[in-house]
Amino acid sequence: MKVPPKWKTFMWRAVCDILPTTANLIIKRVDIDPTCQKCGLMHEDVMHALVACDYSKLVWNITGLPITNIITDSFPAWLIAALAILTEEQIGILVAILYHLWQSRNSAVWEKSLPHPASLWRRASAAMSSFGLANHRPLLPAPHKPEHGVHARPRCYVDAGYRHATGEASFGVVLLSLNGTFMAAWNGRLPTCFSPFMAEALACKEALSWLLERNIVDVDLLTDCLQLQNVVRQEPTTIMSYAGVTVDYCRSLMALFTYSSLSYVFRQVNSHAHVLASLAFTQDQVMMWGLIPPDSITALLH
């Protein structure tokens, strides 16, 4: 793993189950409350602290890594399954999140405080990016920057909203011109989905169809779902699932463009599309078109 040495040491301790969780402290006859200090619900072992705790689940959902469907009670088994499906860059993200989740656990124990899940994700991302820069090898995709010259093209930000309890899903799309000015925005409800990834795939399909209807056939699509980017870039295969069919349909739509690409950006870079997707659950559909100043679009979205 190309990660900081102290993260490797932490991972070794986690896999060997020698982190000072309440379960391990009780084995050593330390008189301590076994309840997890992050969620206050379950006894704390390594698997709970880093993966199964409700707080940890919130963080993992923000990252967009395709690991939320791994079912096991063993942390080593969970890690092996995760490593088998992740790219090298994603593994770096995984280790960064695990390390910072343990730091947040220590903060809950000693300082009685927890960072917001989104804040933890930002800190882990920043730490990973700093390590990559120090080693002349960025391990996280850099936030998308506007290009200049003949290859500059409009950027279409797309995001999905998903409610685990009901399967309800929504989408938000924001289109910017090649110089970064606002062009259009759209949101709406999606059919019931079986997973967050399925919602992201359907949101991408809606965005592509919307662009083609408006004869915008030269565009860069941007998503904060790393799994979607990786799957769309793979060679087409027969995937026996609703999400797989939708991904294949997205590829077919992209083939109709003069140029199209799908790239990953951080959630904070994709904030307007994210807000639009969230609004679709509670408000009427938003449709905006025209040259609206950035402060106006911000006001409209909030």
C-alpha cells in the first residue's frame, strides 16, 4: 500500500485485532463501559468501530466507495473483500478513511466530541492528497479545473439522492459553460432504486438524455461517485442487474456525443448538483436555463 507508514502500522494493528477497543480492554480486565462512544448502542470491537457503527456507515456512504454491500462480522474478511474490488487509488482512500475513523473514535473517548462525517471525509482526502504530492504521485483525483483553448468544453455536474429506508431516489444536474458561467440546471425524482449506485447510474442517464435533447454533444460529465466513473470506463459487459443495464445504456448514450467523458470530483466540488438532488425530495422540480450569475444560482438552490 502506497500510504504513510503510520497508517500501515495502524492497519497492521487493526488486522491483528490489537487496537484498544472496549472489547479488547475488557479481555485485559480493564473496568470499562463496553458501549461504543460514537453511537452509544453496541459493544465496540474493531469491525464495529471502523465499519459497522452508524457513524462509520455515514462516512462510508459519503465516500462513494463500492464497499457498502460487503457483509461480514470479521474486519480482516471485510478488508480482503474490499481490496479485491478496489483500484490502487481507491485503496489509498480506504486506508485514509479507516485511519481517520479511528482518530474520530479516540476523539469521542477522550474529548467527548465527533467531527461531522463530511468533515472527516474532507480531512482524510486532504491527508491523502498531501501524501501524494509529497511523493510526486497524486493518489486522489484532483478537483476538475476549467480548461482553456481549443479543448475547453462545457462541464455538466450530476449527482443522485438516495433514501435507504424507502429506496426513493432523485437527481440534480448543473451545466456550466467552458469559461465557468452558469448555463442550466435541472432536477427531479427517479424510479425506486435498490442501491445508491443504481441511483447514481440513473442520474447519469437522465443527464445524458437531457444534454442530447438540447443538442449539447461536446461535454465533460462530473460525478462524485467514484464507483460510477470506474464502471462506466470499463469495457461493456453483460451485467445481470438493473444498475448494470443502466450503465450499459449510459455508454450507448455517450457514444452519440461528439465528445463526452465522465470524471470523478470531490463531493464539495459537486455541491450544487447535490443540493438540487436533495431538493427534489421535498420541492417541485427545478428547471433553470440561461446566463445566471453564480451568486444567483447559489441563492436559488438554497
